[in-house]
Amino acid sequence: MAEPKRRMDPYDRIGFRSVLTPEGVCMGTSIKVSVGDKLPLFVRDGTVEHWNRFAAVNDEFAAHHWDPEVAKEEGFPAPFCMAPLQLAFFHAMLRDWTGEDGRIVSVAAKLKGPFFKGQTLTGLACITEINVINGEKHVNLELSQTDETNRTIATGTAQVALSDD
Amino acid sequence: MKATPEMTAIVGKTMRESISHPVTVSDIRKWAIAVYYPQDPPPLFWDENYAVTTKYGGIVAPEEFNPFAWVTQKPSMTDPKVPQTAFSEHELGVEPPEYKAMLLTEIRESYGPTRIRPGDVIRSTVRISDYFERDGRMGHMLYTTLSNEWRNQNDEWIRTTESVFARY
């Protein structure tokens, strides 16, 4: 009998070498953080149902986001997600982790390739540096988004300020 | 492709200014629902009874919320349309270089401690902050950094977005 396929840890896929600390990453009023900690994954399927909702609030109706024929004419195999929504996913991932104790100071992203309809996006983040500035814990993170084929969709960095309880 | 002296001379000058209509709770709720779909967004973005118990004292907008979608006070509905996701030196009366394509390659967001709340009116000021050249996959490319600063009605800094466009 063939050995069942194991899904590779997305963090291993993109080469984060860090190990989760024993206390891990936790939400709540006091977030324990260490350099090397990895945030919970942020996963979204690429669906027109989702992108239509974002188009409606961002007034963003370029046809290559929903019409396969237009996407094909422009050289893409399928409709693809709006860049601002991909950027919003990085923000949502950070907020999911910090809850209301965190303040996003910055998010930067380089767009490496489209996130196509029917694919699954996985957002990842790893803590790279921690500094205390004016009584706040400022946490620097390395960000990445990949699809289910390990293709990198976006990379980036972020800084989040945490209340130092 | 190079930046001409006329292009370099407009670096730092205001290219475009927009003023939002007052932000509504409904705007914030719908934005959060759209971003978090198919999950429910955090109650801070939609539940007034909950939000009043938090350190924010009420509903605030997600950091990436866009108050300029659909229609603004300035430019108004009837003013000439200006694309919000692109730019041209023509907006400052300067002839841009000829190019085959323009791509958005990088976005950098910085946020101040003040959050957008219902009732806020946000002012956006767009400037070209930098030109630089680099060889890329598509040949020699001219990169332009567009800086977009947002302030609220109290002149508190909300956010600065730096968008890097490549032309070739």
C-alpha cells in the first residue's frame, strides 16, 4: 500500500528555519513573542464570490478579476485577485494574531505573481526582530504568500507595535 | 528610458488631492466583511456595543480601509475621472516618457497611531517622491515612487502609501 502523501509544512516550503517557542504564539491581552516565532497561517480560496465582495467595497471592477476571456486575452490563464485584497490579507493575518493589543505600524509587499481563481492562498509570517520603542514592543516580521503549488505570490515585511503589559 | 529634467523638477510637488465623504459605520462594516469573507470579521469593525468596551471606545476601520472608493467630495462625481491605481506626469503638465507598459511592483504602507473612525473626513495628497532606473526582466526600466499621504479632519496623520511603478 502506498504511503499516504503528507502535506509539507508551508513554513518549511518557503525556508523559514525558525522553531516555535514553547509558549508559542498566543492571542489575548499579553502576547508572548520571540524572534523566530511563526504566526498562524492565513488561508483563503480564490473565489469570485470573495472577489466580488471586495470589488463592491473598493469600486474595483477590472474585468481580468472576474472574466476568464479577458484574463486570457491579457495573457493570464485565469482571472486573478486584486492586489489591494492581497495586501489586506497580510493586514488581516497580523490582526488575527494580535487581536486588539496590536497596532500595525507598517506593511510592505512585493507582488511576485497573480493569485488565480481556484487557487488557495496561504499567508505566512515569521518574527525577525523585537525592539522596545517608547514603551511599546515593536515586532518586525517577514511575510509571504504562496499558492498550493509552492509558487510565491507575494513577499514582504511588516512592523507591529504591541502593548507591553 | 530616463527621467527628463522636467520630470525630475516635479518630484515632491502635489500631483493630486482628494477629500473623502464622511466615513460611515456601514462603509467600515462592509469593508471588513469583504476582506474577511468567508469568515466573520472581528467585532471591533461591526459591533458598536462591543467596540465601545474596547480601548478604542467605538468602531474603528481596518488599517487598509479605503474611504475614497466610488465617490469623493473632491473630485466630485461630475469632475473628470482620474485613475486611482495609476498616474501620469500629465497631471502636472509634464510630458511622460513613451513606454509600452506600466506595472505596480511594490506597495509600502505606514500607519500613524490614529485610526479612521465613523464621521472622519480623509484628505489624500499624492506626490511623485522618487525616480530611479534599474535593469529588469523586461529590459531597462524606469521606476517611479508615488507617495500618497492621508490625514483626517484634525490634520492627524493616518497613513502613507508608497507605490512603486515600473515603466518599460
